[in-house]
Amino acid sequence: MEREDLFTDEVKGNFVMKMWDGRFSKASDKLMEQFHNSLPFDKTLIEEDIAGSIAWAAALADLGIFSPDELKKVKSGLVEILDDYRNGKIEFLPGDEDIHMAVERVLIERIGDTGARLHTGRSRNDQVATDSRLYAKKAIGHIIDAVCELQRSVLDRAKSDKKIIIPGYTHLQQAQPVLLAHYWLSLFFLLEREKSRLEHAITTTDIMPLGSGAMAGSGFNVNREKLAENLGFSSVSQNSIDGVAARDFILETLSCISSLGIHLSRYAEDLIIWSSREFGFVELDDAWSTGSSMMPQKKNPDSLELIRGKSGRFIGNLTRFAATLKGVGLTYYKDLQEDKEPLFDSVDQILLVLNVFSQVIATLSVKNERIEEDLDPFLLSTDLADYLARKGMPFRQAHKVVGRIVAFCIENGTPLTDLTSEMLRKFSESFQDDVADLFSFEGSVRKRLVAGGTGVESVDKQIESASRLLS
Ligand code: ARG
């Protein structure tokens, strides 16, 4: 093959030529081309890439690399490329290794030599790190917004389900009565912590690597502070090696998303159980359920099952990238290109999960009568032991006495709440007539006015503080 022929940037038989092919005497194999081409996924970064390039061009113009007219040409060229891309008018070529090279190639085709000066002092290494950080920052912002939306949905639920008492569970055994609102609010406060994790991820991400060049720092002394300001970054990276090599922000973002996914999965699991015929505590709205292709009677909580199921995907994306990153030395190696698919996938999927969960919670109906039927009188056993402790009996002893009462009830098929004070006195002299006051679920809940408890006043306080946090 003639050397001249190699510069056409086209597919030649099995070979593709490139922007960087000056030192090569042979083009990439087609299979190699396919192997390292990241365009199919990193075109997601086109907006960030173009914003980065516009800012970079302005920084170069400050150094006299572009005249004011040339800068205008570069800027409008880049803006046009973005418009055309959105309208499906950009054709990618086999040699467009990634979005960075694709945009630059089209720009050069359109505005010629002026465009060919854009990559002065810049490397794809600081370029991709900048684009990814811009993307991640924006994405985390969207996730935080979606978490707020879910919190709103949860808080509304807590307000409307304020009077409903459910059995609280440990080990999937009825434990103690709690307000359903108390249960919903547990999710609200968890989500508040998820948000603070995400906000920390923004802090980690909000550092501009542009100007780090390939790894040693750009050969052109651009004003990086000004660049950062133009791109909306709070600070610039203090070290060019760290600037191009660091992917901690991606690891942290994937970790935050996994945490969110794992925790939502637990709530989805509860609601799946609660929506079964055996429990029947809640019913999902038809719009968020699906049927069976064979069994006509079925209404399945697929929305919740997918929320639970996708948590595996988030953990997978985190471990997948963690495993890749672990072996990569400093600074840039192509392994790092493997950061994008897990990041994009986790971001897209967590937004779906959050939006769907908000809707599912907002639209489900609570089956109060069914729940009431299901409240086991034994839920009040702890209150009975507390009663004895209040009368002065050491709690360990009280626990044993009530244990015997429970055994008696089971043996005789007597509900705990049917026992009279006289019968109770056979187990302990400490029982007085006021013990009858214990036998109500409302009473049990009312007593738990300790801060953070399920008592009505405590739940009201939680609602108040949740509303404050959201406003
Ligand atoms: N597509 C590459 C990535 O996503 C861009 C950086 C390429 N840099 C390089 N030196 N090959 O990581």
C-alpha cells in the first residue's frame, strides 16, 4: 500500500487509517478497530465533549492560538455539530475511534485548518476525564432530584396512612405494632442519607482535569481557573497525573447508586410480600402491575420485582469497574475506557427505578381491614413485660413471666387480650386491674413517644422534620 493511500482515513480492505497514524506504516486491523471503538457508547458524552472543546478553544484564544474570528468559527462549528448530531445528521466513520475524535474529525472537515488547531495542548486523556466528570456531575444531580421526588411520595404516604397500625416485623414474625406512617418514614430518612452520599460524590467529581494534557500538564499555559469557571467546575485538579488517572469519582458514583439500589430493593421486597394473597396488606395499582400469559387470575408486582432485581445490576456495575480499575497503573491506560458503560447503565437504570418506585408508592392502596384482622394479640407481649418492669420487677424476670403467659395462651388457644387481671395474677402478683389498659394496639403505639419511636407525637415530629428537610 502506498504511504499516500494510508492517509485517507478510510477503510482500505481490512484496514482503517487514523488521525494519529503518522508513525504507523500499517493501519489498524478491522477487528482491532471494532475492539477498541467506544463510539457506540461514548457518544452519550457529545454534549459534554462539545462544551469542553468550546471552553478549551476560548482558553487557547486567550493565548493567541486562535484569533477572535477563528474562535468564533470554532465555536459555531462545534455548536452546529451538536445540532446536526441531535437531528441525526452526523455520520460517524469507521476511523472515529471515540466521540472525541469523531467531533474533531467533523470539525476539521467543516472548517479546515482552524479546526485542526483545537487539539493544541490537549490530550484525549484530560479531555475524556473532563467530559466524564461533567456527565457524572449532571447525572448525580438528576439522581438527587429523583430521590427527592421519591421522598415526596413517601412523605405523602406517611401523612395519609398516619392512623393505620400494622404489625412490625423481625424475622418475618410479627413483632410489635407500629404506625404504617412510621414504616414509610424509615424510608424517607434512609433516602436523606443516600442524598448526602450522592452530594459527597458530587464534591469528588467537581474537580476539573482539563489542562493536565496527556499526563504531565499541558504544554500551553492556559488559565485553568478561568476554564473551570467556564465549565462550571468548583476547582481544578492540583496534579496532572491525578487529573488524568483518577476514576475515584466513577467508583464513588457507582457505589452510591448501588447503595440506593440495594436499599430500595429491601423496601420492594417488603411490599412484594405485603401484596401477596397471604398478607394482602397492600394492592398495587393496575398501572404498575402485570398479568400472566397463561393464568388469567394473576396480577403480579413486576414493578417492585424489577426494582429489587436491578439492585444486582448496580452491584455488578460497581464490582465490574472496581475489578478493572484495581490493576490499572498510572496514568492513562485504555482499560479506563471500561468505566463508561457501567456508569451510563447504572445512571439510566437508577433513574428508572426511582421514578417507578415513586409512582408505585403514590398509587398503591392500603387494605386497612385486612391488616387489622391480621394483628396478632401477641404483638402486645412486650408491653406486658414493660408493665411488670414499671411495677418494679427486673425486666429479665418480667420477660420470663410473660413468656409463660404466652405459652399458656398457645396451649389453651386463648388470645392474650382475653386474659383478665385475675387470670394474669396467677402468673404474677404484680398484675393489677389497670393491666386491661394495655390490651389495645393504639395504646401500645401511643406509649412509644420516645424520640424516633412509633408514638403518634413522635411520628408527627418525624413528618415535620421530613417536611422541613424537603423544603
Ligand atoms: N475513548 C477513550 C476513553 O474513553 C478516550 C481516551 C483515549 N486516550 C488515549 N490515550 N487513547 O478512555
